[in-house]
Amino acid sequence: MWRMMIYGAVMWVIAIYAFRRGGWAEKLAASGIVANSYLTALLVGPVDVMYQRIELEVALLDLGLLFLLGFIALRSRKFWPMWVAAFQGMAVLGHLAPYVHASPWIYNRAVALWSWVMWIVLGFAVYRHHLPKGGLPDRA
């Protein structure tokens, strides 16, 4: 329960930061990841059978987010969208876990782990969005 509460707090802090300080790519990525997080919570099966089989609805939702992040990566001049799309690709591949007879716990973690990494990368991307082209701002 604590993990979900911490994830929600991290998600909303970085999403609001992206909406206030980010460019179009950061805002669109944050919107997509927030929507994916909430829709996944709505689509996943009951707790007693959760991740016992392939969660097809969640897999399709994750695939849709992968396409959105891929679109952002192709349109953006920045490098971070490619990383975020790659992390989402790993989450999509995590849906193959039942085919290798992985436990439901492993399947859940293989899919959920990458969203944390995506939020961290997105937070750094928003921070870097307003820095000068050369890197760190002058301290003079």
C-alpha cells in the first residue's frame, strides 16, 4: 500500500512539474503516463487473480503508451524521449512473463518497475528543458 501511495505522490509531483515547466514533449509524455497509470489500475483484474494470466487489456494499454512515446521520440529534437520509449518497451515485453512461467509477483514487477524509471527520466528532462544549451547555468 505504501508503495502505491509513494508512486502516486512521485507521479503527481513530476507531472505537475512537467505541466508547469516542460515543453510540449514533456507535457504530452506526462499526460500519457498519468493516463496509463490510472487506466491500468482500473483494468487490472481482482487482487486474488491479478497477474495470474496475461493481462491483455493492460498489455494493449501499455502498447498504446509505447506508440505515443515513440511518436514523441520521433518528433522531438531531444534525446530523453527515446529513453522513456525504451523503458516503456521493456514494460511491454514484461507482459511476456507468463510465457516463461514467471510467478505473478515477477510479472507485476516486470511491468510496474519501468514506470518509476520513466518518471525519474521525465523529471530530469523537465529540469533540463530550461537550462542553456551549454549545460549548467552561470553562477556569476
